[in-house]
Amino acid sequence: MLSSVILFVCCMLMGDLVTASKPMSILVIETIPSTSHHVWTEHLVKGLLRKGHHVHIVSIHETKIKGILGQNLTYAVFDGVMQTYEQSEDYNPAEWEQYSVLYMVNFMYQWGMSGCQTVIRTKAARELLEMVKTVEFDVIVQDITITQCFYGLWEVAKGKPPVVGYVPFGAAPWLKDYVGGPSYPTVRPYPASIVKPDGLWLRAWNALYYIVDDLIRDYYYSPIVQQLTEEYLGHAIRPLHEIEKDRINIVLINTHPALEPAIPLPPNTLEIAGLNAQAIEPIAGEVVATYPEDVRVFLDGAKNGAVVISLGTNVKWKTIGLDKVETVILALSKLKQRVLWKLDIEVPFKIPDNVMIVKWMPQSLVLSHKNVRAVWTHGGLLSTQENIWK
């Protein structure tokens, strides 16, 4: 079984230098209620499909890959999960700046428990449970950022296939629970803090954040998720902390030491930042994403350069408010540059001639355009990586 994992990783990292003797049957599980995680996972899935593997993915969104690349792909969707979150009044990233780090520590685990409660009750989750009991996969590839209630699938999966865990979120505070070692609080800022821990005072606070995280995870979050896992499976299983230490063979992390503090990692933990941003070599017959024609014409005509405004997939302009949108429009009208703005709401204001509003854009592709000079973004990890790479 471990040989399957090694082959999987070699195919990911060494490209055409390594070719599998036969295609693998791979189950990809994306349970995190976050569109950005799904976007990152799609890039991972496309890489596997280009190597000829057969992939079945169960995710929070449809995984629609067209053309010859999608011939070996099947997918299912955790029905209604994202609609629940998008309609929720409680999930508003625009408000997070108001909250303390300690509040956000607790919020993250509340979000994980809520995700578990929502996802395990979907029809797709029940079908997934029956599938892993009867269909044998060569490898399970799963987002292990949070929603640990799906670890139970590894215990009942036919043939006990090896597990490759991945974390699009970056180096999560609980990374040590997967790979061992300390949290390195003197060099690695707690994610909700961002502040670099320089000096004794900041390092002490940073260490406190990690300690509080451990306490909440071990004594509050994990027991509740254990109950949810056993509810999902229909029977008791061994503790989840034992499963994650015993069953995860490889961990893929969306980090890079050039972009954040480097920490020692064991050989089975691989940093693969930029998976969503790097140029790829399409296979023959693959449908390659291109600019919408109106976007291409708009950017090509930006003689003074272009600015891109995109707040990613989590921050919604409706939560920011029309008054602020109107202020932004007024400021943009004074620029000589053209502005391509991903705006997900209808606005009752006149749009300046130098501004183009779109509901969606192929962001990585747009950032590669020769006329793009600046980007206004929310500072999310994937957007930041795409800006640096491009």
C-alpha cells in the first residue's frame, strides 16, 4: 500500500520522469465548506488526470472538467452545503478583523464542528460511506484541514488504502498532530495573528495562542467530533487522534519557505505551494481555460495599465455594503488605468467607462496579462500566491 503512496507523490512532483505502470484508482474527498479549498483541489485533480489516473472526487462543488481530461473523472457533491453557508448570517469574513486572535481560535473549531454536522447528514456523505466499504481504491486523497469527522472512512474502507492528506490552508496550527514535532511558536506566527513573533512579548503571546488552540482542540473540539464521526459511521471507533497519527502516510501542504517562516518537516511532509498558480503543460486534446473575449479586449486596450480587484471566494461585497462600494466606484473613476473588478452583487450606480464589472474571472490567467500593473485583493493565501507567481 505504501508503494502506491510513493508512486502517487512521484507522479505529482516529478512529472513525466515517472510513469505509473498502470493507472491508479484514486478517491479524492474535499469536505471543507470553502470554495477556495475546492479550487485548489481541482488543480490537484487535474494533475492526477493528466497522468492517466482514474479519479472519483466528492466535494462541496461540482468538479466539471471538460474534454479528454475529464474522461477518467467521476464526481459527487455534498448537496446543499455551500448554499447553507452562503445564506448564513454568522459566516462573514468581512467582520473577522474586529475579533481577537483568541476569539478566532474558537471560531475556527466552531466552524469545523458546524461543517461536520452539515456534511455528514447529506445524501452524498451516506453514499460515500457505502462506496468506501464496497469499492477498493488504491489511494485516498483527502483535505485534512478540519472536519476530522471523515477520518472514520479510513477505518472502514475496503482494503484499508493508504491516505494522502493535503492542507490548502497552509501550515495549520495543528500540523504537529499530523507529522509530529512542536508548533515552533517562536518563528511561526499563529494564523489568526499574522504578526511576526519578534521579541519576548510577542513570542509569549504567540505561544499562548498555540497553547489555547491545543486545549480547545484536545478537550472540546475532538470529543464532539468523535461523537459526530461515530454517529456518521453507526458504530464506535478508536480515538481520532490515533487514526490521524497512524493512517496518514503523506501530507501535502500549501506552503513555501520563501513566503513564510521555514520550519523543520519530516520526509513524508511535502510543501507544494503554488499548485494553483504555476503554468501547466496540457495534454493533447485538453480544454484549456482562456480569457472571456470581452475581458481580453478590455485588458488589451489598457494603454495605461490595468488594475484587478478581486476579494477571492470568501469575502462577499454584499457584506461590505453599498455605501463603501459607491465610494470605491468614485475613487476608481479618477484613475487613468482600466479596472477589472470581480463584483458579486448588482449595484444601482453608474459604472465609469474605465471600469469593467464581472461576476467571475479566471484570476490566475488574468494576472498573467502583460497590462496588469496592480491587484487589490483580500490577502487570501491562494490569491497571494497567484500574485507572487505571476
